[in-house]
Amino acid sequence: MKFFLDTANLNQIKEANSLGILDGVTTNPSIMAKEGIKGEDKINQHYIDICEIVDGDVSAEVIATDYDGMINEGEHLAKLHPQIVVKVPCTENGIKAIKYLAGKGIRTNCTLIFTVGQALLAAKAGAAYVSPFIGRLDDISSDGNVLINQIIKIFGYYQFETSVLAASIRHTMHIIQCLDAGADVATCPLSAIKGLLNHPLTDKGLEVFLADYEKVSF
Ligand code: E4P
């Protein structure tokens, strides 16, 4: 399973990259706004800066909601850097735009997926990725884990080439659930990835090893 970082924060991207486990980055308009990146030129440059840190796919989302606007923006974003994957919301115009962009050889990530039906339409249109939002479903007492499992099972039946990118991951246990379901990618906050490292027996074991070493070292 690949790890993407769900942020536009360059320091966090550098930190995750330095761990040697980073496979890509996802952004969205809220994530970009959180970093205070304003204006088209700055936003475009920020996408390029991210691509230059990580060796992998970087999702950049269209803002337009009409078909012509989506394909124009998508073509523009794709030209910024070969690692850019155009993120398109799962709407009727979005599905049409994914089909058009796929025909032009432009990879897309269909975002805001909350049902198996939405994932199916995006895959049939030729999306490179579908992004089911686990955390936002869990937030409303629905089960994001059920959705991930269903999408992976159904994509397996029909052998879609679309990768399942588990999104809206809030914590480490979500990552474990995605691993168990067989997700192709999990896009996560850095804290959730680092949480995978933690176990009190590791800390305690290391403490004892070092204390024992001290007893015999001169
Ligand atoms: C990723 O592609 C999504 O934009 C992101 O995971 C959304 O996460 P959130 O629900 O924490 O905003």
C-alpha cells in the first residue's frame, strides 16, 4: 500500500519524505487555504514545489464546477508538472470531465466519493484514482470502513485499473483498516503515519537493551 500525505505543508512533506516512505501528496482547496496560499500563480508554484520534494503523484484539485471550466483547469494543472494528477469532484460534470481528460492521457483523482455507485462511475469514466472519504463518513456515524471494503471487492470483480485511494483518514487505526481492506493508497496526516511507529513495548524494550549494554560497557 502506498502512503500519500494529505497536506500542502512543505515542512511536513519534507519530513515524511525524509522517512523514506512517502509515495505522493494530495491537496484540496481547503488544505491549500490552510497554508495561506493565495492567487493562481502562487498556487501553481506551490504545486510545483510539492512535486519537486516528493517522487510521486501530487493531486491538484479543479475549482470549476462546469464541464468546460473543469477540463480547461484540468489541462492547465496537468501541464504544470508530470507528477500532477487532476482532482475532480464526483459530480455529473466531473464524471464527464474525467472521461475527457482520460482520453487526453491526463490522470485524474475523483474526489468526494461516499458511495460504491460514485466510485463505479468514476472508474468507468477512466479515473486513475477514486478517493472515498472514510473519516467524513465516520463523522456522521456511517462506517467508512464498510465503504472501502465494498469498493475494493467490487473493483476486484470487474478488474478496474482505477486505484482506491482511501482519503479523509483521521488516525492510525484508519490506516490499519485500509491495509486490511487492501486499499492501494492511503492519504494521511503525518501524525497518523507516525502513529504507526508507536508501541510501549518497543520503548520499554529499547530502554532495557540500553541499560543492559551500559552494565557491560567499559
Ligand atoms: C484527500 O484527498 C481529501 O481531500 C482529504 O483526505 C479530506 O480529508 P478531511 O475529511 O480530513 O478534510
